[in-house]
Amino acid sequence: MTRQEKANIIDNLTEKFTKNSNFYIADASGLSVGQINAFRKMCFDKGVEYGVFKNTLIKKALEKAGTDHEPLNEALKGFSGVIFSEEVANLPAKVITEYRKKQGSEKPLLKAASIDSDVFLGEEHLKMLSELKSKQELIGDVIGLLQSPAKNVVSALQSGKNNLAGLVKALSER
């Protein structure tokens, strides 16, 4: 690989690290070419981008992007694939979990995850990250909670209890 090719890869990676505040570093060593291609296809179908790069190029791109890469140095050893997710922070974790279930495999392993500059190191965080609610899910939960009291009043009014005493009694029962 020439210096120019390396510089191009570093520039592309820097742009991705700058644009995506959520990325995961995974270890897919030991998977066959067919399995890697199936994982890449699943990533593409789910809207995340997966690429394998040399650790030194990843470190240089993180440095160039102004990201504190010191906590990630431990994870940047051996085989490293980077999974980028633009908006949904937990999507790569869900993709890894789903792929493992479909293939009956324990790979790819989660080496590290960076979500809005918070760093999670190690495989033990995969379950927690995959269950993490996305921003859209949290907004939906809040809206549902805000709508709940109004729905109770409307349902009490529609249930035939048109007088005020009946309404108060229905609300106190709930």
C-alpha cells in the first residue's frame, strides 16, 4: 500500500469519525469469507457501515479527527473492523447480536464502542448496548406518558359517566 493510498484511507476514516459520533470496533477474526460477507450484507441492510482497517490507520484517523483515542488503544490490537452508525447508537450492537443468533456463532466480538464520546470497552457491554433505547424510542415513551392522563379523561367521558361526580369517581379508581 502506497503512502497516498494510506493517506486517502486516513482522510476517509477521519471524515467518517467526524460525521458519526457512534462507532463500534469489532473482532471478526476466525470467520470465513462467506460469513464476513453475510455480516457485511446484514450491516448494509440495517443501515450501518462496516469496514476492516489497519489499527495504525484507525489511530491516525481518530487523532486527526480530534477524538481522544487513548481509551481505545487497548481495543486497537489484532483484527479490527469498524462499524459506523450515523443516528441510532444501539444499531450496531443489535446487528452483532442478531448476526450471532442467525449464525449460531460467538463472533464478531465487541472490542469497543464509542457513543457520543462515551467509550465502552469489552464484550460484556454488548447486551447492555443492544438493549439501550434509541432517541426515537425515548421520545415515544415520553409522549406516551404525557398522553396517558388525557386518554384516561377521554375514556371516562366516553364511558357514559357524563356527570362530574361519575368522572371524579372514575379518575379516583384509576
